[in-house]
Amino acid sequence: MEISIIALPLIASIISGLFGKFIGDRNSEIVTSLLVSISAILSAVVLYEVIFNNYQDNIIIATWINSGTLDVNWSMKIDPLSAIMLVVVTFVSSLVHIYSIGYMSHDPHKPRFMAYLSLFTFAMLMLVTSDNFIQLFFGWEGVGLCSYFLIGFWFKKDSANTAAIKAFVVNRVGDFGFALGIFLIFYLFGTVNYLEVFELIPTVVEKNLIFLGIEINAIDLICLLLFVGAMGKSAQILLHTWLPDAMEGPTPVSALIHAATMVTAGVFLVVRCSPIYEYSELALNVITIVGMSTAFFAASVALVQTDIKKIIAYSTCSQLGYMFFATGVGAYNVAMFHLFTHAFFKALLFLGSGSVIHAFKDEQNINNMGGVWKKLPYTYSLMIIGTLALTGFPFLSGFYSKDAIIEFAYLRGNTTGYYAAGIGIITAFLTSIYSWRLIFKTFHGEYNNKNIKIEETHESPLVMLIPLVLLSVGAIFAGYTFKELFIGHGGKINFWQDSLFFLEPLSTEHPPLWFLVLTPILVILSIPFAYYLFVRNKNFPYQMANANKPLYNFLLNKWYFDELYDVLIVNPSKKLGLFLWKFFDIKLIDGFGPDGISALIKKCSQKANKFQSGYIYQYAFVMLVGFSALLTFLIVK
């Protein structure tokens, strides 16, 4: 059964990818959706066994590498951590597959699209079920490759190609650090298997290494290198620039990549490696700082964006920041709790935005929408649920997980934890503002689209709405239902068993009452505030933007990270490449290589041609010269 969870998406990808032309579009959609859905059901069964029967296993599928001390298997590790990820990945993926049947109905390449989705799911499952770093890296690169295919699916669009390449290149930067971390692990421990590495960690706590001329603790270096990989995959600040551009892909891709799969891989990596990170205070502080910086940065940028998908993408980036600073303060279970709840409401918002885009015939600018809440009642209601959950409105999923992160950051009791908690509260308020801005400008106010009559807008078909309904159930109930399981102090406190490691037990104290109610109050008050700003007094935001033009442009241009990278990295690299091409490649290599040799042979041939005159006396003269030279050589010798 367990192996089927991985095998079914792979089989679906092969069938749709290789035989899609023979079985047709409809059968390709049905086969892929059905097989991935079965995988989701089996994953739920596995989670049930883990929760109620303490089921754990490590299933060896095949021997992969066996060379010297390097022993790597293709295996399937079943424990609470992987069981949670199995459910999240397969459940969201199956709903995205079903949703795509309606959303991609007019696309001529549906079998290829469904094949990419299933292959992506397979790679992600390989990642989360690995019991060693090599298989983890294989799945890691697999989802990176599939994301390139999916983001650039509409490859005839230059913007889609550019976005796909950007995502691929930026992730390679992070993956280089990740690979170095794995190399260092094998160098220090002679193995890449989780269990063996984690057992040996205490033996190298005091060991120092020289890296780039700097003496650094070995554990700190491993953790920082692994985190570089996590930063790239999870779009943390400095390596985040690929994420908004990835919205060039079809909306189902955005939901799959940014809700529960690819971008959460970095969080999963840090949580899986908790037995390593617990011994590195430096790395945990770095993770906390990067996480809270990302959360605030992304929320501030989302305030002024106008593309509906990019706003939600930046909210993903921000929520990932929350997850990372949760791991940074040692609350790995809380980070996983937020990852779990986030999957439901973020997939709901992305697919809901796809429903809106579908209604507006591919329009994505929220300034060109408005006044359609009566025309799209189901989409509107479902996106309201997703927004409430995202903002952390009391008693919805996001409320339980996000507030838990802020509370545990406060309870950490150090300076970094207090800063993280403060930034978390501010970011929660900003999140609520930009989320309701999206809702109000999309569905309320006046109808602003000049190209499409309001009568032409329509609700999405049932095949697109059913996944939204199912996700909304998770967005409402997942937090309350699973809180005790993930972070509770009674009943199932031992749910995580050995899959998480805590060097010191988490605090069981409670923050002051004023601190507990502060975030919910701000979230609730933000709703009428946002309504006033974006519906009742729509001129005020424009007046504020005009009065603070530098700040507005700073946020609109995403803190100028792209421009900074263009100046520091992209443009110098292009100039260096052009110089090397024109001078070294064309003038030196080609000039003295193939082009030079061919030119020399041509000239020699032209000179030799002159001897082919047809006069016997010339031939006799050449023979005489040759004979004289040979005779001279023999005499001298």
C-alpha cells in the first residue's frame, strides 16, 4: 500500500505523457486525477495508522548506490512527519488535478500538463519519504525540474520562458549550498542516512573546520549550508525573486507549487534535520532573522501589488517566513502545524483566484475588476473563507497555527524571539490589510473592466468549485481539529515520536493575556479599516501613495531587489559573457582553431594549385629539386 502512494503518480505521469495522444485529452485527465486521488486516500489511511496505532516503518524499495562506505537505498520512510506531508501533498495535488480539468479545458496540450502535474507530485513524494540525503536531493531537484516545466508551460510567451529560467537559476544557487552541505555531512560522518547521521551529531559538536578561510564550527556550517538550499526552495529573502514571476504559469500550477509542495520543501528540510539544528544556536538565530525579515518584506510588498496571483504569491512568501522563524525558535511542531493549515487556505485562495481569472477571461489586475460578488457568489464566499483563515481570524485554521507561532516566539525568552514575535504581530496586521484589499477591489465597489461586460462574467463550472469547497472545509476546521495533535499537551503529546528532536523541551507557559488577544484584535479591526480604505474612501490610498511617492515606488518595485541583482550580478555576468564570446570564443578559439585551420588549409590549397600547370618541364624541375634535397639529406646524414 505504501509503495502505491509513490508509484501511482509516476504511473499517471507516464500514461498521460507517453500515451496521451492515443488515449485522448479526457482519458488523460481522468487517469491522472484518479490515480493521484487514490494516492491521497492511501496517504490518509497511513496517517490514520500513524495517529492511532503509532505505525512507523522504513520500506526499502531498491538498492540505489553501494560504493565503499556510501550505501544509499531508494526507500520510503513512514513516520509522523512524512505521514503529514504525504497527506498534504497528495490531497492538494489531487484537488489541483481535478480543478485543472475545468481550468485547462481550452488548452490544446492537456495530456502534457497533467503529466507534468503528476510527475511533480511523484518527485515531491520522493522528497518527503526519503530516509537519506541523496534521495532527498533527488526529489529536491525533481520538483525543481518539474517546476521549470510547469512555470514555462505556455512556452510561446516570452514572460513564461523568462520566469521559468529565473526560477530554475535562482533555485540552483540555493541547491549549490544544499549540495555542499550534503558533501560535508558525508565527509564528516561517512554516511548520508538520516538515522546514522543524527546519532553521530553529538560526536562532532566541538569540531571546527576552515571554510573560505574562516574557522567555523562544523555543525554550524552544515546547518547554514542546508539552510541556503531551504532559502532557495522556500523563497526566503535574498533568494525569493523567482516566486512572484512564477505566476506566469497556469493558476493550478501556482496552487500546487505555492500551497503545499515545492515551497514547503525548505521548511520540511529544516524540521527533518531538527536533530542537527538543535545543536546550532547560530543557525537557529539566522533562520529566525531570515524568517521574520521575509514575513515582513513580503507583506509590505503585497500591500501595493495589483496582480491577483502575485498578491497571493507574496502572502505565501510571508507565511513561509512565519514557518521558518517558528523553526528558528525551536518550535518545529508549530511550524509543521502552520504548514498543514496553510496548505488548505492557500490552495483555496489560489484556485479561487483562478476562478476569478476564468470569469474575467484571463484578466489578473484587481483594478480592472470589482462589483461581481453577486455574479460569482460561490467563488466569493469561498475566497472569503480562505481570506479569513489566512489573516488568522478567530477560530479558523490560520488563527490557531499563526498565533501559536507568535506565542512560541515570545516564550523563547531571548531578544531574537521577542523581535520575531513583534514582527509577527505587525505582519499579521499587514496580511489582513492586503488580503481584504484583494477581496474588496476584486468583488466590491464599481465594476471597472472596460473590455468585458459584467453580464459576460460567470461562475466557474462544478468541476472547479468542488475542490474549492473541499479546501474550504480544511481552511475552517483543520486548525481546531489538529491543534492538540500537533502542539497539544495532552492526549497525543507523543504524536511526533522520534521524527522531531528537542534538545530542551518547549515552554509550557502561557504569554500574558494582553499578548494573546493583541493579534486577533488587530486582525478583526483591520476588516472595517480595509473596507473604509478600499470601498468607502477609495481616493485615500491614492492620496497616500502620491504623498509618499518614494516609499510607494520602493514597495511597488519590491524593495528593488531585482534591480539590485541586475546591477550587481546579471548585467556584469552578461557583459563578461559577451566579452568572452566575442574575444575568446570568436577571435582566439575560433580564430586559431577551426576557422584558422580551415583558412590555412584553403590558402595552402590555393598555393599548391599553382603547381598543377600541365607543363612537363615544371614537373621535371620539381622532381629535380626534390631529388637534390633527398640526396643532400642522405649525404649529410
